[in-house]
Amino acid sequence: MSDLTRLSAVEIAGLVASGETSAVEVTQAHLDRIGAVDDRVHAFLHVDTEGALAAARAVDERRAAGDELGPLAGVPVAVKDVLTTKGVPTTVGSKILEGWRPPYDSTIVERLRAAGTVMLGKTNMDEFAMGSSTEYSAYGPTRNPWDTDRIPGGSGGGSAAALAAYEAPLSIGSDTGGSIRQPGAVTGTVGAKPTYGGTSRYGLVAFSSSLDTPGPCARTVLDAALLHEVIGGHDPRDSTSIPAPVPDVVAAARLGATGDLTGVKLGMVTEFIGEGAEPGVMAAFRDAAEALAKLGAEIVEVSCPHFKYALPAYYLIAPSECSSNLARFDGVRFGLRVGDDGNRSLEEVMSLTREAGFGPEVKRRIMIGTYALSSGYYDAYYGQAQKVRTLITRDFTSAFEQVDALISPTTPFVAFPLGSRTADPYQMYLADLFTIPTNLYGGPAISVPCGLSDGLPVGFQIMAPTMADDRMYRIAAALESAVGTLTPPTI
Ligand code: GLN
């Protein structure tokens, strides 16, 4: 393996800026690594070799011309296949978009290009970002580099596995109920969900619009912060984008890395530290919490009594929004069209296309959502879930009157064997027990590796108030300085 693939984004950017290595060399090293391992990992759905090398050459030319390069110029990045990429296939892990080449870049991708990062390709995901294992991808599962018989988390398993397999130093995910943080936790990498509205949804194929949040994935907290800074900030093309500057997450990560948390008060969520999590996960979490206390943080317990209703509320709100959002996949406008032989009605073609194009989990969600929104049931299901959402938000706001941030394990269990939870959807949904409340509230949350349980990574979750993303990075970087990063076994 080339050493270049082992470096952090900060290190790569430094070498490119100083001319010690070229962006083309860095890119080629990562493309070679993908070529060597991705048949075993399957992190990528599409590798854009030509596009990546062209982008790298452009960075090298700008450097040669003496242009000022941004902090991530020349750094390769892998992008979850939920974001549109101009002229580059975008499938959302679904057959229904097979072959679609979007005519435009999502805002996130546009900003990645403007920053001089090099897009390597598109990463595998559960179909339409619905799932926790990447096994619901229509293109076959991604495997966890820590143990290729185990899941890499989901829905953004490809983005996380690409990092852990050293195929990319940075990647982009999207988090609707945990799809950045849970894959980060089970692959021993860092995954941050920004404040809702802090990163643009323009060009993000919609699952649940009031929850969907694109965000950074990396192997270190500082790398994640640098990526967050590049992709974040107001976008007038997204109606829920927050018209405010990105909090200074990079300075916060640097401050946190000094390892001083004096004056910071953290709340362990009572409801998440009792039953629910595996003993090995709890042990690693508690050790890490103790490490934070040694850095000066005061740690107390805070009860959030409505968090236990987050999972059922989410599984009404997210499917309801998805049933509406996915109505646009009708066999007319994008991708797949089935049965259009000139004799069938439009309705028949739509029905055949959706029958063939959507997988079982997506169909399940569309049906649940359609039911929850139907007249006569709306108040009892969707309306009730929205009320629960308000109560969960109140739990957060009252907790943040007592503490600066909340902490918990990211997931109740470590990476599970492929195939072990696909038969029972509820078992799959439980993977997001600890991540979902934050999505319903809208605040930022991050998963940082905090140790191993039975040789598999455990994630530590830090949840902060809305727009306090910088505070979250400070605590995350402090934790990383205390417990270190995890190195996956070589594959
Ligand atoms: N696993 C959750 C779900 O299936 C979360 C997905 C996500 O965050 N995109 O809905």
C-alpha cells in the first residue's frame, strides 16, 4: 500500500501545497488502493477515474501558476451516492435511478469542487438512505474493513468503509436518523451530523426533508471539521438553509486537541446508559467518559424522558415524508421505465416501474407513510408523532439549560454479521436508537471512535445545541486527544 493513503487530509493538503507531492500522485495512490481492495469492500458504486485525475491535474496546475490553494486542495473525497453529480451516475442505491446522470451538481459537490478537493467517485448506500447496514443497496452490500463478514453500518456504509479501508481520507454522508454517525461508529471513523440547515440539501435526493442533513466523514476530528467548513453555510437554493455563517468548527477542533475541557459540563443521557446497549459498548463508553473527566469536564446524568418515543415517532415522520418525496419516481422523469410498449396506460407504466424499481424496504416505508398520512389516520399517527417530536425537542432544550452537551454511545451494538438483522426490520431500526433523537430536534451530533469491544470499534456520541457545532467539535477533538484514533486491521 502506498503511504499516501494512510495520511490524514491535513497531511495530504500540506504535502500538495508545499509541492512535496502532487495532487495527481495522491489521487493515483487512492485509485490504486480502490483497485486493490474494493472488490472485497465494495464501498464504491462508481469510481470516476478520469474526472478525479482531471481535477487533480487542475490543482497541480493552479499550484504551478502560484495560485493560492484552499485548505483541502488536492485531497481526495468519496461522495455518498445520494448527492447529484453532474454527468456522473447517481443511483441512491436504487434500481429506479440506474443509469441516471444528473444534469447538475448538488451544492455540496459544487463546494467540494470549488475547494479543489478531488472527487474519487460515489459510495454505496442503503436504497434511498433507508437502512442501517447498506444491505438494502440494490447493488449488493458493502463490507466492514474490520471484518468483511460484518456490516459497515448504514445507510452510508460505503462512505465509512472507504475511510476505514484507506480508499479515501474524506467522504460525504447524509444523516436522516443516524446514517453518518452509525456507520462511523461501527467502522472506527468519525462522522458528524451538522445542525439541520447548516449544510445544503440542494441536490440531495430527498428521503425525509425535515430531517435529511449532509455532513462530513473522516478518520480524524480535525479532518471532519475542515470538510464541514468547506461544505457548510447558507445556500439560497435550499429553503431550510440557515442564513448564518458556519460556526468556526476548525478553530474549535484545534482548541479541543489541546486536551483541556475545564469548565465544560457534559450530560450522560440516563435513558441511554441503562438497558439497550451491549456491555462491551457501555464499558468503552464509560472509559471514554472518564477520560473526558480527566481533561477537566464535569460529567452529570441528565434525564430526557421522551427519548424513548423517538424511534416510533421517527418511523412515522420519516416514512410519511418519504411517501411524498418518492412520488416523483414515476418512470417518466428519471431513470428506469418499465412496460412502456405503446399499449399500456401511463398509470400502468408508473405502477410497473415502481414495482420493479423499488426494493422491499423502500416499499415498506412508502406504504407506512401513505397510511400514516391518510385521512382518518393522519391525527392518530403523523399528528401524534409531530407532537412527540416537540416533546423531544423540549427535552433537548431543557437539557442544554443544565449542560453544554449530551453524551451517549452512538449505537447500542457493534458491527453485526451480514444477514443477521435483515429478516426483522425492527431489529435493523434499533441500530439508530441513540442517534434518532438528535435528528428530530435538529442539533449537531458527532460519533468519535472511543475503543473496541470484542475487537470491533465503538462510537462515542456528542450532541450539542443547534448551531453549536463548534462546541461539539471541541469536545470531540479533546476525546480523540485522550483516546487516540483506531487503526483497522490491514486488508
Ligand atoms: N437507519 C435509519 C433509517 O433507516 C436512518 C437512515 C438515515 O439516516 N438516512 O431510516
